[in-house]
Amino acid sequence: MTEPRALRLSRFLAELKRRKVYRVTAIYLVLAVGGLEVASVLLPSTTLPPWFDELFLGLAITGLPLVLVLAWTFDITESGIRRTEGEHVESDPGTGIPIGRGPAPRPIASTSPGATELDPLTVAVLPFENLSGAVAAEPFALGLHDDLLTELSRASALTVISRTSVKGYRGSSKTLPEIARELGAGTIVEGGVQQAGSRVRLNVQLIDARTDRHIWADRYDRELTTGNIFELQTELAANIMAELHTQLTDQEEAVPQIRPTADLDAYQLFVNGREALIDRSEEGFRTAATLFERAVERDPGYALAWAGLADALIGIVDYGHTDSPTTLQSGADACRRALAIDPNLAEAHGAWGRFRTAVRDAPGSVRAHARAVALRPSYAGAHQWLCWANLLLGNGPEALAFGEKATRLDPLDPEASGNLALACLMVGQPERALRETDRILSQHPSFEYGIWARGLSQQALGRWEEAAESFVRLRDRWTLGWPELGRAAVAATRDDELAIRRSLEELSGRETGFERGMIHAQLGELDEAFDMIRSEWPLPWAETLYLYVHRGRPLNALQRDPRFGAFMDEVRASWRVDGA
């Protein structure tokens, strides 16, 4: 289908503006007219012929097309004169009508690139500094920072580093190039917030991390109202995208944006709840839930607060801090409230996806998180959970792709890196998995999921004794039987049946049916192995993933058994509600 003439004209005029043709033309005309005026004044007092002003006018008119071509083709930047990149337009495959525009896609930098490899369209917004020092101003500094991240993450042309990774740089003494290399960001945004009475001021600057040079800076003064705060973050995001020569696509621009709340106190409660939610501990979840509940009591139409409440209530169950079905159902109800108020709220779709995972509906989780990513392409948490849901389904390549994206968006988040390590194991890349777990534990040495993933990586490489040493460090409830399973695996490599049976006796009488089943498999007692594994049916997530990623002697006998293939089909089906 041919694009409508009016739409083509609109795009052409927008492209003229993007390439600064209007600005260059205006400057050229001002200089030309000024030159003519100077010539008309000075000509009588010189020996130049009287037709010289006509020659000057002719040259000015002749030169205008050349100036327009040069303005269209080139741009003057801090790095010199460069060719302007063309507009990248994608079309709907069914109609041919353009559905998005922006710069042509660029490769995303690796986790630890050099300065010259950093992509300027990968943006890290550092935590805004509370310049006034007043405790009352802190929620606004946090809120403006988080809201700007949310707004920028709507743009598919940008890769926006998650707040989980940038929050650790508050008050950091590291240089901007050091921070940029650690985050893989080519552009850094930093700012400071001052509150004086009923007014708030934001000073913000955009920095090219490749050269450590300022691209742009501005100051915003606003009356302290929720309306002004939300308009400010929208305006700020638009200005940043304009400086990076990108913008929202037509589809992204068309998604309705509902003003979150008009209640300033509800907004402060929400900001504090969102901050508490970063800590995925039981205390963090409960604190966040209380703050979100107070926020929706003040404003029952606050969709973001309902989504936050859903995230907190579902999270406290999904992370194993409680097994209360009432808490889980309350989380689902809060999620439905959020979606009823704002069907296009990415956070609400993400919370619904986490609920689907909690009820073992991994395909439903994939669908919900895919919708969240469509609404916010740089939604790191949604990419992370897409990796997780695919891990539970045994979809290694898909899990790897989402895991890689999640760690680019959130390079310092240990959970995202742990998921990526498991995805690497699932596709047969144990060396890479081990490197990823070593990186996690260098930053978070007591992170149990990372320790467990490293043990699995070491086992996959045949480093049985090192794996056993990793498993011995595990202390959480879900890891109860893994230390003995690690010791038994070492004993199996030595054909030490007595030591294997000691590990089996050590686990007797404890809720470790799966681990005991694996030890029976090491002894060749396959009937007992299948019976013990099924005693924990449906298998929890750790046991499910172990069956997907484990390679080596403890599972060899099981994998050769004719029953194993059908059993693994049952494992995959157990993560699908009604066989979906």
C-alpha cells in the first residue's frame, strides 16, 4: 500500500528539521542579507564596479542549493564533521505502511567494552543528587530519576540501563568513563534536584562517555505538583532523545499515557515503595507492600501503585518467603486493578507475568512479559523473566537470547547474570557459564543462586570436587540437599559406593526427595531414583533446571533409561497450565 501523500510530506518536513536544514538555511540567509547591506553601504567608497552588488546577490542565490545539500548530508559534531545517518523506517508486513522511524539500529556494546566501542544510544541515567540536602526532597530526586528511566525505556531506539545497575553509583567516586565502561553505556545522564518550599529545580546534563565531554545541559524550574513532575520527565526524555537524534516510533507515540496520580502524598509513598522493592528480601517485599497499600488508599486510581502492590505480594510468595495462597491471590487482584485502570501499563503486565510463573504457567508468563517488552523495550525485569520462563520450559536458545538482553540492560544485577549462566549451560556453553558466575560472585560473594549456578557449571566441566566445595557453601532452604548431592557426585567419580551411601543416609528423613533420587541414580538403583524424584512432584524450579542442564555421571544411568524421555516430557508439561 502506498503511503499517503500528506504523511510523506509530514515525514519529509520532520526529516528537514532533524537534519537541521531549517537552521542552516536561516543562518545562511541572515549572512547573505547582511553581506548585501554591507556591500551597499561600502560600495560607493570603493573602486569596485557598480554591478558588484548584483554579482554578490547572484552568488548568494547560486550558493543556496549547495548549502542545502551540505546541510542535508553532513552534521557538525564535537568529533568533527560527519555524514548524517539516514532515517530507518520499518513497515507493517501486511500493509506496507511505515510503523516506526528512527536511526538505523546499531550493535549493542558488550558488558565491558572499551571506550571506543561504547554505543551512544546505550544510556545510563545516574541517580539524581539531592542538592538541597533536605530529607523531604529525597523522594522527588528518586522519583524524577526513576520516572525518567521509565520514559526513556519506551524508546526502542535506545538501550536504557536499569536502575538496579545504576543505583550503586550514587555518591560514587568513580570517573564517568569508568562508570560507562562498567555499564557498557556510551551516554551518561546525571543531574541534581533542589527543593525550596513549593518549588523544585532540576539541573541535568548529557555526557558523551566516549570522550567525557558534555553534549547538552539544561535547568528546569517547576512548581511542586504531580502534574508538573510528570510533564517534566516527559519533556526531559524528549530533549535527551532529540540530542541523541532519535525519537519514539509512531507506534510507541500512539500508546496512551495516563497521568499516574494527582496526589503528591500518594506519589511519595509510591516512590518509597518502589525503592524498597529493589531489595528482594522478605523485609523489602513487606515494606514495599505496606507503602503501596497506603498509596492506593489515598488514590484508588493509581495504576502504578496497584502494579507495585501486585509485584510485592506476588514476589514474597515467588521468592519463597511465604507460601500463603491468600497473599498470592491478593497480588493477582491488585494486578487486575492496575490493568483495568491502565491496560498499557508495562509494569502491570510484568507483574501479571510473575503471577503466571508463580502458578506454574510459564507460557502465560512469556506472553505477559512479551507484552511488557512491547510497551517498554528497555524493561530489564521483563527480559529477565522472559529468560526465566524459557528456562523453566527447557527452551535454551530463547532463554539465552533474553538472558543476554537482560544483562545488557542490567549488567550489575546478579539474578539476571545467574539466569544467563543457566541459559549458557542449557545450550552447552559451560565455560561461558562459569565466567558469568565468577563475575557475579566477585560482586556478590554470598549470592546463593550464583553459588549454585557456579557449582552446576563446575560439574558440567567435570570439576566435581570444586563443585562440591561450591555446594557446601549453600545455606538457603531451597538448597537443603545440594551439599550432600555434591559430595556424592565426587564419590561416584571414585566408585566409592560406601561414601555415596553415607550421603544418602545423611539426607534420610529430610525433605530432600529429589537429591536422594539423584544419589540412587548414582548407585544404579533406577526404580528407587524415579520414585524418590516423584516424591517432590511437581518439581520445584531448581530441580527442574538441574535436569535440563546437568551433564555427567550422576545422570547417565537415568538418561539411558527408557522411562527418562517420557519423564522429561512430564517435567516440561508441569510448567504449563492445562497443557498450554
